[in-house]
Amino acid sequence: MGGNTLKLAETSGAETGPKATPKPDRRRAPETAARILDAAESLFSQRGFYGVSLRDIATEAGVQVALTHYHFGSKDDLFRAVIDRRADEHADGMTQALAQAITLDGSRAARRRAIIRAFITPIVDRSMRGGPGWKNYIRLMALVANLPQGEAFVSPFRQHFDDLIAAYVHALHALHPEMDEGDVHWCFFFFQAMTTHILVESGMLDRQSGGRFCSSDLDAMVDRLVDFVAAGFTGLGAEA
């Protein structure tokens, strides 16, 4: 009887012993989704929305195309995910910079420069010192700002940053109530247009200056841009 029991235990050991630990499905791993986002961010920042396919992104990420669908769905959804990933942190930094700027004392001219600087400095800091991911994200934001804003895939950009832009315009108009509100909008629009062109680091400045200046040296641009834009307000009615 005991021999039969022992034999039964030996033959049924697979059922009574510990179960094997299932292998993790790496298709669902967070690092796979992050790799896809990184690849999409890089390619979108170089080629724009229409110049990139999901196959391009999958190849760059080293995954199958099906995994881009699994994690993010359509290209529009993936584009939204790319913008969403860093948007809150980016907008919060610029909001805090504005909050500090409007508390400063001094002449209106100095406070105007402070508000303008509050807008551009966090952007440049992330681009220059935030690492490759932030460099790509800032360049992508600049590209998106120059696209027709009625495009459906641009809506995440508007949702995250329109209120922030309105807050900066409001702060400048509150500082300069003597200006027509429309002219404040024009001034800030010109400022954004300059900024978005500069942030793509096209190399135009390098060619124009014969190599004396470098388009990628955004730090060298900040002081000059702030003074130039601040002075431009006086041309449309701002008083010192």
C-alpha cells in the first residue's frame, strides 16, 4: 500500500508541487509604451504629424506595428498621448513663472520685461537642459503652433495651453490698460510667432551670420528677444 502511495505521489508531482510563475507579457510592459512614446515624440518633432506613420514609429521604437495600436490606438490618439505626457508639467512651470513675474516691483517697463521673460525662460530651460525628450517636445510644440489650428489633431495642444496663453495676455493688458486689448493680442501673437520659429533651430541664423551665431544657442537669444519684444509693445501704445 505504501509503495503504491509513493508511486502515485511521484506520478502526480506536477499537480502537488509549486506552480510555475507565468512569464510577464512584455507587450504590455510600461517600458514598451514609453519606448513608443519616445519614438513618436522624436519623429513627430522632426517631420510633423503628416510626415510620420505608425509603421515609422514602430520601427523607431523596435516594436511591431500592432503594439502601437494595442497601447495607443490610432495615430491621432498617439499624438495626443505624446502631447499629454509632458503638458501638465510644462504648463505648470510657465504658470509659476508668470505668478512670480506679476509680483515684482519696479517700473512698468521692467515688469513688462519680466512677464515676457517668464514666458520664454521655462521653454528654453527645458529645451537646453531637460534632455533629448524635452528637446523633442519643445520642438514639437513649436511645429504644432505653426500648423492650422483647426486641425483635429491639434486640439490637445489647445486644450492644455490656450488658458495659459490667455493668462499671459491678461497680465500684460492689466499692466498696460492704456493699450487697446486687441493690440496686446497682436503683440503677444508676434512674440509667439518669433518664439516658435526660433525653437525649431532651423539653422537660418547660422547661415545669415556666416557662422557667427548659432540657432541652437537658445540661451544667447533670451535677453535679446525679451528686450526686442518689450520695446515692440511701445509701438502699439504701451507707456513706460
